[in-house]
Amino acid sequence: MPGGFNAIPEITARRAALVQMISMQTADLPPNENVTTEERTIPGTAGDIAVRVYRPAGADGVLPGILFIHGGGMVIGNLDVEEGLAQLLAEEIGAVVVSTDYRKAPEHAHPAQSDDTFAALQWMGANADELGYDPERLAVYGGSAGGNLALATALRARDDDGPKLKFVMAIYPMEDESNTTASSHAITDVGIWDRAANLEAWDWFLGGKEADGIAAPLKADLAGLPPVFIDVGDVDLFRDED
């Protein structure tokens, strides 16, 4: 499609196109029989939140726990689009992985997204025994917008007496609303996630408000966070802000 996702003007149609693309890419993949999947609904601050719980099949003992937050620029994505990665983490690490959905912009501006992901973390913290993970080995993972929310969730856990985290992994996180870096200006017209898409997403996400350190973790005081691993590619839009 010329212009890629950015050429689809309606956000609902853009979301549907992403789901269709992922479905086509994964249609011929066999189910991962090494991981079990459980659909759950948990309480949030503004309604229920859908989560999926992945466990290594046949695992014994108490496992590490991971809160998994999908990407999508705060505007697209759902539990399906990164399911394969969430399953892989459960299988390869041998962890209980809770993948959480969250409200999207433009319908819901900041802080709705981190309200939901922090609620999911709090739910994990309150249900460690039922979920079968060790609360002393709890981590948060996210990529792109999910990377932003992994950092935001860790900040909220630090500031609002949330569950103690052992580790945060933020892959090419969306951290800086200013869009002034060299890579932000260089990555244009690629039809996936480029400067135009990022500017639009930040505008919708912030809803006309100034970004605080939860919305844009690059602004935050990171003292007191657990160890954080950040990874970004050379030709990624977020290279120079990460």
C-alpha cells in the first residue's frame, strides 16, 4: 500500500489493517504447544482490562513473572499483535507472562495508558501466589510505546508504592515528545512508523497537554528504578532519544 499505515486516515481502519497484516503473517504458523494461554479480565481504574496469562507448559515450581506491554504508538495494537513474542518469553525464560492491553489515543489521552498498565502490575502483585510466580523476580517488558509504558509503569510503581520490580526491559522505547533528534528528522516516508506517524501519535496521546515524566520518560528522574535495559536499532526513529 503506498504510504503504508500512515496513508489510512481513520484510526479504526488503521488498527484493523494492522490486525489483518499480523493475521496474514501468522496464519500458517503452528500453535505454540509449549505455552499455555489463559484469557483474563482484571479491574482497572476506568473499567475492566483484558489480559492474557502465558505459562510454560508443564513447568514446575515458582517462576519469574513478566508484565508484557505491547507497542503501537499509543494508538494501535492489541493483545494479538505481539502474542508470539509474549509466548516466546514465557517459553524461553520459563516465566509467567501477563500481557496487558490498555486504552488507546485519540479516544483516551495520557495518563489512561499508564493507568491501565500500572493497574495490571498491581493486579500481578496482589495475585502472585495464584499466578505462580515469585514476587521477588518480577520484571516489566515493552517495545516502542510498550517501552514507554514499561518505564512509566516502573516510575509509577516507585512513586505510588507499587510492586517491587527486579528489572525493566524497554526495546526502542518512545520516550521524547519533542521530536527534535536527528533520527526523528531522518526517518520519514517509510509507511510504518516514521516522523509523521510519531508526531500525530504524540499529539493524540498528550491530548493538548504538556508532557510530564510519566508521558515522556526521558524527562523523568530515574533514581530508584531497578536495572533498566534499553535496546534500539541504527535506523530506528527513536535511536537518538534512547
